[in-house]
Amino acid sequence: MSRRTDLLRVMRGEAAQGVPVVPLLGAFSAKLVGHPVGRCLADPGLQAEAQVAAVEALAPDAIFPFMDLSAEAEALGAQVRRPGEGAPEISRPVESDALLGALGQRDTSAGRLPVFTETVRLLSARVGRECAVGAYVSGPWTLVATALGLGPAARLLRRDRETAARLIEAAARFGAALAADSSSAGADLVMVLEPCVAGGIMSPTDFTVLVRPALDEMLSQSRRCGPLPVLHICGDAKGVLSLLGPLAEYGLSVDAPVELPYAAQHLHEGAALWGNVNPVEVLMRGTPEDVTVHCRRCMGAMAKRGGFVLASGCEVPPHAPLGNVRAMVEAAR
């Protein structure tokens, strides 16, 4: 059984031979091939080269493109700056009316979005038989908050809920269109990134009434078009987990602040749980021995439940030692 098959079995709620392992690799991989991160984020060939090198060096069970939340915002009208050859940063957010218009056009070929779709296509062709290939898509509230700026988005939510609701619904439709593009490119998985609902940023009522229905529709459409969906909420998501409702049937990826047994009790019985190896304290600052102990603790906590994917709580930092990431993979093996 291939590593890809084992992971997809877990995602479908089926028994697997072992514990799949997925360090979320992006900018970390650039150093394996000596390319600047900024160039990889603009060139699908370089980005795919870096991720193929990561697959060859580490043998993860899934590989994604680089994580870059600015790409969708830029395609929808936000301005970005590129500090040297580093990752792009948003320098001027877009206004809400302009964002609503851009989302309505649903142009998934704008800006750098095709870079990531083409990276998925290249990865599927080059390593798709041995490991699963995933794609990232911003969740609806995170896309709105990134494009408008978190402060303006929060103020809009308080002062004009009707406009906020329209933006969230339009962002979910835009994200579903991106997921469909990734499906056509060969993606096995779509990880929907929704960090901006964590840490008390959004009220329980706003999440339940405005964001959850849009997220549910977005994840449902992703599953219908092919890729298996995983909802990723990094940071402290404990306040959100009790509000998941219908989202509990999808895969869920959680970060280090969320204890795995706590997350599992809020999920559907057959839903896969990903997490929650601390990317900074363990993978970047720890030793290989620390990583091994931590990973065994995670797997032990989920041994009775099953349906577990050992994953980093968020993207592995660029300066994490290669030996630490290798120790994570070897712990699962």
C-alpha cells in the first residue's frame, strides 16, 4: 500500500496500516534547492522543484504547495510589497465594495493564483503516485479579513453585518472555485485555512450564523468535486471546536494550543484529526529526541480513536533543522 493510499484511507474513515505523517512544508523546502522563497512563490516550476526535493528527502505522506495567504488577496485587488526575495506582504488592503465586486467575478486566473494551481499539477505528475497532493484555499472569513485587513474586517462585522455576510458568502464561492481548479490539476486534498476565527477574534454568534454555513458549503463543494477537505484552524481554536456543528464530519487540522483528545471529542466519529506537533517550540527549537518524544505522545493520545494524521500544527518554519523534520516522519514510521 502506498503512503498516498494509507492517508486517503484515513481521510475516508477507513482503517490504515499505520499513522500517516504530514509536516506542512513550504518555505522550509526552498532551502533544500537553494531558491529564495519569493521566487518560488512566483514560479510554479521552482516551487514544485522544492516540494519534490522535500518528498525525496523526507518521504511525507502528503505534499502541498507553499502557504501564501497574500496570493488570493492580491488577486482580488490588494496591493503587496516584495521585500527582497522574501515572501510577499500586503501593503494596501482592498475596500469592501471593490472586494465584493472582485469576488463576484470569480476570476481564479488573476494574479499569482495560477502559480499554485500549476504547482499542484506538477506535483501530481511527479510525486502523485507515492504521496497525496494537496492544495491550500483560504477560508471565507480569513480571505475577507486578509483582503480588507483584520481591523477593518472586524469593524465591518460590527457596523454592517449585511455587507459582511455578503462578503463571507462570496468568499466561500470563490474558495470553492479555487478548490475545483485544484481538483482539475490533480489534488487529492484541499486544506481550507481559517485561522482568523481562532483566539477569540470572532464571537461565537458570528461564527455560527455567518461563517459556519459558508464554510460548510465550501467544504461540501470541495468534496463533491473530488478533493477530500480538511479544515485547518491554527492558533488557539478551543473556543471554536464546540461550535463546529456540521463541520465536525470533515477532516480537522489543529495547532499546538489545542489538545488532541479535546479536539477529537468535537469531531464526527469517522472524521480524520490532523495535528498538532508544535512547529516552533518542537520542530524549530527542539532536538530530534524532543521531536520523537513529542510525536510519540501525540500518537499515544490518539491510539484508541484512530483516524489520526500526525501533522505539524501549522507550516514548518524555514529555519527548522532538517533532522528535526526527519525525526517527525521517522516517529510515525
